[in-house]
Amino acid sequence: MIKRLKIHNIGPAAKMELEFGQRLNLLTGDNGLGKSFLLDITWWSLTRRWARVLNSRLTSGGMAMPSQEGEATIEFSFTSESREESHTSQFMRIIKNCEPLLQASPKTYR
């Protein structure tokens, strides 16, 4: 069971930390505040796969990207029947300048 989730520089908030209860957890709030995003990050934490990679028809669940330049982190801990484990994943946002590969007009083939 997931116990703790902490994100930095990813998604709608610069920093967010959640401690989950043992039985029932409710996420409420207005549209656009990040409830679905937290579910996506939780899914990734438990499976290490983005939901949209498994099902391309989903409208959410895509790979989370750092919201600003620099390092971003996802930290989480979970418990099993015998122990608790913690993991930290770090990401970097890299902005590339994309220029056209072909500078000349394409050739016409017959």
C-alpha cells in the first residue's frame, strides 16, 4: 500500500507532499487543481509505467514532465506485509532547439 508521495517541480504545484491513511483517502477540489495528476503519479509510483503507455485511448495518464527547468523528483514509500520501502526518481527537463533537417526544398521523384 502506498504510504507517502512527495513531488517537486512536476505538475500543477511546485512542491506537494501527501501522507496516505491506512484505509480510505479522498481527494477533492475544483477542476484543474491536480487530482487526476496525483492519481497518475501514484499509479506510476506503484507500477513504474505511465497509464497512457498501457492504454493509448486514455486522455490523461501521460508522462509527467518537470514544470520548470532543472531537476524534478518523485519520492514515494509503500508498505508490504513485511516491510516498508522508499524510492526517489529524478528527472531533468531538457529544452532542445528543433530546426528543420532539410534546408533545401524536397526533390521530386518520378
